[in-house]
Amino acid sequence: MLLIDPVRMLPSLLLPLVGVLFVGGFSPRSYIWAALGVVGTVVFAVIRWATFTYELVGDRLETKRALISRSVRTIPLERIRGVDVSTPPMHRLLGLAVLKIDTGASGGNEEAGLDGVTLTEAERLKTVLLRRTAPAAVHPTHPAHPARAAHAEREIVRVPKRWLLYGPLSGAYLLTPFAFAGGAIGLAFQWGDELGVGRDVAWHAGEWLWERPYLLLAVAVLLVLAMPVLGGVMYAVFNWDFVLKRRDGYLVAERGLVNRRSVSLESQRVRGYEIVDGLAERWAGVVRAWAIVTGLGDSRTRGQLLPDVPRPVAYAVTGEAVGPYDAALRPHPPVARNRRLFRAIFPWALLALLSAVAAVATGVTLGWILAVVALLLAGAGIPLGLDRYASLGHGYDGARLSVRSGSLRRAQAVIERRAVVGWRLRQTWFQRRAGVLTLIAGVGAGTGGYEAIDVSEAQGVAFPTEVTPEWLTPFLSGPEDS
């Protein structure tokens, strides 16, 4: 850690150190001050290392930091909801790991971390910190019972390397080339003078390209062509050798090439899963999956169950890891289709009409071009609106309910019945006119609520009554039944 901390602090110290050297004219005194700055980071690392200790005391973990004042943080083991083990490049070279602890009291955020424990110690602590007393509701013969799972580790799925080729379809990393370009421009603006190339080099380069539109177009085309390549590389780096396994009553997801990360999700806190796909993924027949877990911080990263995999594989894995959903989704009323078609077509059709009127009034050719483009977009809105309607659905199989919506990003949530803590009916003025509403299942996990959009008013009453009859049936009974 005396090596890792100074190296980790160097990026934030680079600009001040370079500034000291330039201000001092690269004189012996400026070198001395820069050297003192480096020595200061090492001293700070020594102090951090020497004043931090951790200890397992009975049923709690205590972390202590003592320098001028003494700070003690105590975390009961029963409050620990997740333990992540990651190995950044420097740690991996030195055989170390970073262990992060999530608890319910911190709202799902990291409450404690051990940076720089050995890999062996990290795995030992992970096992100890995640140990639980079996709840009375779990029978000793149940697979999740600690007595049966204590020494069991079973691999659910290992994503083949060839499936990493699906990465660019997700769109998560497609903007990587533009991010790199923006970072380079920002670096030139911020450190141009210190690096000896001048702060205005990026501005002058932009002016030079602007005066050569064909070259500017070529650069833009190259960045666009690089999107799937660099995006696919970044996706592969983050999801390399993705493995989902069940161990000691936990779902454990391991992934990463440069920074290997292991995330543990307590099976008893998993309330369902969400299957997501975009248009390109849908055409290729692949989806992604996340777990819906109570008290999970950074769920979009930590809750990932699967990267892009073929749809049948995703359904099989989520069914085995969490539980299957065995019912068809029910369609929403035809008025929901009309609403989607209207919203996908009308704005562009109105823009085309206004552009055509402006072109006739002013005689500007640009207005006609804009009108044609708007008409094409209005035509493209027809299949988009139909797809958005086809994506709507909700259902219940007696154990789990499911809701689905979206087109460019379609998401289907599957939630255990026991996770539902309430229902909410929401109806805008336009929905009231159309006779539809949005039904929201309140869930104490994930995003907190999952929507069935534009269901009929009859469905908005019947579906909650079917899922949780003990809550709503008394309110629906007539006087003669009471």
C-alpha cells in the first residue's frame, strides 16, 4: 500500500508538480519542492497505513483509524448485505485486493472498505462477513439453507468469449471514441501550456478543421466507424470471463479483464430480475439481465446477472438463479396503440406541415428539405409506435408478476409476489380522456416501483386484485356481501 497510494495520487499531483517546475524555471529549488511534494505523498501513505486497523469482534466488524483523533466504526454482521472483491491492476500485480462492504443502514452505499488486503484474506473475510444464521422460514432441506450450502459452489453459467461480440449491440460503450476525443481536447485546453504545446492548440486545430469541411467530415466518419470497435473492446474489458455461480446461499458474479470484480448477492434478498434489450439486441436475439435486490447500492453495476447473451440462455439462467416466470403477458387495450402511434407520428407531421408552410411563404429551399426529413421521420414513427405497443404487457403466474414496456430500450421486470408492498394508480388528463391509466407495483427493492403503462381501467382494478386479493377484495365487495 505504500507503493499503491502514491502511484494512485500521482494524476492529481501531476499538474501542481509541473506547475512548481515551470514557476521555478526548472531551477534546483523547484526540483527540491517537487521532490518534497512526492515525499509528502509517501508520508501520507505511511500515515494512512500505520493508523488503520480492522478487527472481527464476535458478531461485528470494527475498523479503527487513529492519528490525532480516534475513529471507530462498528458494523454488525447481520446488517451486511453485500461484499465485493475487486483487483485493480496495481493490486493484482502485488497480490492484493479491495474489499467493499454494503449495508442497509447506508442506503445501499459503501459503508466500509478494506483497501489492500491479500487475496486470501479477502476471500476469508468475504466468507465470514456474509455468514448468516438460517431463518426459521428456511427448511434444513432447502438448497439455500446454510447447512447445505456451506461448502457448495455451483457454476450457473460462464459466458463464452464469442458472445462478447454482442457487446456493441448494447450501445453502452458506443460513445467511447467521442469520450476519448473529448478527453484529449480537455487535456489540451487544461495542460497545453504545461506540456509545451500551447493552451490554444485545440482551438487552432478546431478552426483549421472547420475551414476544411471535407476533412472534418472524414474525422467524424472515422469516429463513427470506431464506435462499434472501441465500444466492443471496452465492453469485453469490463465483461471478460463473466461467470455467475451460486455459493453459500449467494449469487456470485465475477467479471473483468483489467480490474477483476466479484459481486455477491444474497439469494434471500433477491426479489426478481429485469431483462433488458434494445432494438439492435432484439434483432440479434440477445438480452441483458439484472437482479432486483433489496438494499443494493449501484444496482445497475452490482446487480448485473448477465451481459448480452442469447434470449433462451437468459431465460434459463434467470429461471434457475432467481425463479422462472411461466405465464404469457396480457395485451393492453387498442387505445394504448393509438396513443403510441400519435406520439410517434404527430410531432414530425406537424413539423413537416409548418416547414412546408414556411417554405411556401418565404421561398427558402431549406424549408422543403426540413419538411421532407420530418415526413420521413413521421413514416419511421409508424413501426416504432407499433413496436412500442407490442412491447407493452403485464401478467401473473401465481408466484411472480411481470410488467414490460419500451422499444428503443425494452425492459421486462419479473417480481416475486411477496415483494409487492403496495399499488399506485396514476392517470394523466390525456389518459383520463382515453380511459387508460398507469398501474405501479410498489416494491421494496430495485427502483421501488414497476409500471404497467396504459392499462384499461378494468385491468387497473383486476390485476392488483388478482395478485393481492387479501388487500383489495374487501373494498370491492358490495353491501350485500359484507
